Amino acid sequence: MFINNFDPVAFELFSFQIRWYSLSYIFGILLGWIYCKKIINDKIFEKIFDDLIGVIIIGIILGGRLGYVVLYNPIYYFNNPIEIFMFWNGGMSFHGGLLGVIIASIIFGKKNSQNPLKFLDLISIAAPIGIFFGRIANFINSELYGRVTDVPWSVIFIKVDQLSRHPSQLYEAFFEGILLFLILNYFLRKNFLLNPGLISSLFLIFYSIFRFFIEFFRQPDEHIGFIFLGFSLGQLISIVFCVAGLFLFLKTKNVAK
């Protein structure tokens, strides 16, 4: 059993608090960008991709925040609309951020006469890096914690309660971060980038599968609970994204033929 009592603040700089969660975004985006540049072998496309990064950051932040507001707590934010803009109070949705990235890539691709799927494939390959850092930050912050259990590797999140729980954040860091990164890079070596959309589809499929099953160990949001047939909201959304991934996979695979 492990006792989690980490300070969410990494350090202070001139009385300004730098939090682990903020650092996870910074390192995730930075390392992901560096990794993508190693993959790109077209100088012109590389320059265009560099211009995309700023747009992607906006898509992640706006999509993640609006996704959380609309999907996870619409009534509260309807009654407290000013708090929608208080990002520092927490509240980001991965699926919302994902939609934000997709929309941003489509708009950017059309503006630059590029196939958006090429951008999304690169982002998909690097995304597990950011997911890994994000889930580690969730663990440090004692948020998105797991359900009560008595397994030997259980964790007591002091800031939550005195109950032993699954470290579901670490499960996600491994499966949605490390393992997903290895899987997508395996297909990268198989030249799946030659068929725009295939890597993106695999990202949607595998991430959704991992997220769906890990949700069985993750404590549902207290104000939401279970939605349908004992499934959480995260599981239902994962099913939708998995279906979308399968559709994209079949479509791009048929085009490749």
C-alpha cells in the first residue's frame, strides 16, 4: 500500500505557483513536437507542421475545457458561467481536447491545402507522450482516482479519504501512454503513414479500448455516477470514439487498396 500525499505545486517562482499539471502539458507538447519533427522527412511539410503547433495548443485547451463543461458539469457552469474561464480551478476533458485537436487540424489543413489526416496521424503518434505525463500529474494531484480495493498495490489518497484505492491514473499512464505509444510506433515502422488516416484510426480504437476497460477500476465522477447499464460516462464516450475509429480505419484501408 502506498500513501499519496503529494503537493500539486511543483515549485514557486516569485510567489507564482508552478503546478505539476501545467508542467505535464508543457513537457507533453514539447516532447511530442520534437518527436514528430524526427519523423517528418519533408522540409516544407515540417515548416507547415511547426505553424500548426500553436493552433493545436488552442484546440487542446478550448476543446478540453468546453468538453468538460458540456459533458461533465453543464448544470453547474450554466449557473456559474464566469467559472468557465477559470482554467486554474481544474476541469478538462480528454475527449473534448481530442475533438478540439481534430477540428483545429481540419481547419488548418484546409487553410494550407493539406490533408488534415496527415497532421492527425503525426499528432496521434506523439499524443501518448502527453497522455503519460498528464496521467502522472493526475496521480500527483490525487484526482481521477480509482475505486476502493484491497490489492497489494493500492493507494490511499490522503486528500480524498482514508480508503485504499486503485491507482487508476497509473494504469492509464501505462496503457494509454507507454503501451499505446509502442503500438502506434510499431505501425509507423510498417509505413502506415503512407495511408493518411490509418494511424489516427488506430489511435482512436486502441485508446478507446484501453480507456473503456480501465474505467472499471476508476471511480466515476461523484456528481455523475453510472449512466447506463453500470457504465460510466467515460465508457460511453469511449464506445462512440471507438466506432468512429473503426469507421475511419475501414474507410482509409479501402482507399489504400
